[in-house]
Amino acid sequence: MNKHTENAIKRKRKMAKLVAQIVIANKLLLNQDTESTEIRHALGMSYQNFNFYLRDPFLINELRYYGIQVKKGKYRNYFFIQESELKMKIQFNLKGLNNHEL
């Protein structure tokens, strides 16, 4: 694997992490699914560039790793996380914080 492929994988992992943060924050604060246009505007990407990444199977697998699912709507895509998955992530993080207190 050359450095260009490694850099592309790093960019996709970073983007998946940012998308997961946006979706989880939107779910916690507003209790709603996140539209793809909201994510695109938050990341400052063009429509063509975002759709290029959205069709990438590696990025979709990275999003699944974070528990994010993509639901295709009639006019736009929606990103969401299941309630049970979100509760499990919160409990896991709280348990980790209690074990590593200063």
C-alpha cells in the first residue's frame, strides 16, 4: 500500500469520526435524525465531494463501526443511531470515566 492510499484511508476514517460526532450530538441535543445536507454544511464540503465519499464502501463500514446507519430518503439521505446503541455507548463511556478518575 503506497502513501496515497494510506492518506486516503486516514481521511475517510477522520471523516467517519466527524460524521459520527455530528450525528450523536444531534441525537442527544435535538432527538432527531441528521440530514446529509446538515453534515455536508458542517464539514464545509461541496455536494459532489460529499456524494463521492457517501458512495464509498469503506466510509460506510467505518460509520457502521461507530453504530451510525444511513437511511435513504426520497430526496436526501439521513444518518441515525439506534437508541439502544446510543445508550450502550453512553454507559460504556461513563464506566470508563469512573475507572480512570484522577
